[in-house]
Amino acid sequence: MAATVTIEKSYFQALLRRAEFHSNGHGFDPTKNWGNQVTISKAEHNQLLRSAREYGMVLFL
């Protein structure tokens, strides 16, 4: 599996605009080191919570 991907510059700029829009434009800095933080969708978050609950149930059986 490749560790990198290539995207067109226009697509990258659109992603930056989208991120800036969702951050309300308050101090958005795409070069900022976000450390160990990631952004996921609400649906992905809910799935992770369900998986964690299911995993917890398996441990206590």
C-alpha cells in the first residue's frame, strides 16, 4: 500500500477552502502542526463508539 497520494492543485485548494469554511475562518492555519489530532465525520465517530462498546462487551463475556 502506498504511503503517499497525488492530487491536483485545484483539488487541494478546494480542500483548504472547505476546511477554512468549516472552521469559520477563525485563525485557520493549514501549516499548523496538529500533533495527534485528526478530524473524522460524525458517522465515523458513531461507528467507533459502537465498535468500542461491542469490544467492551466481548471482553466481559
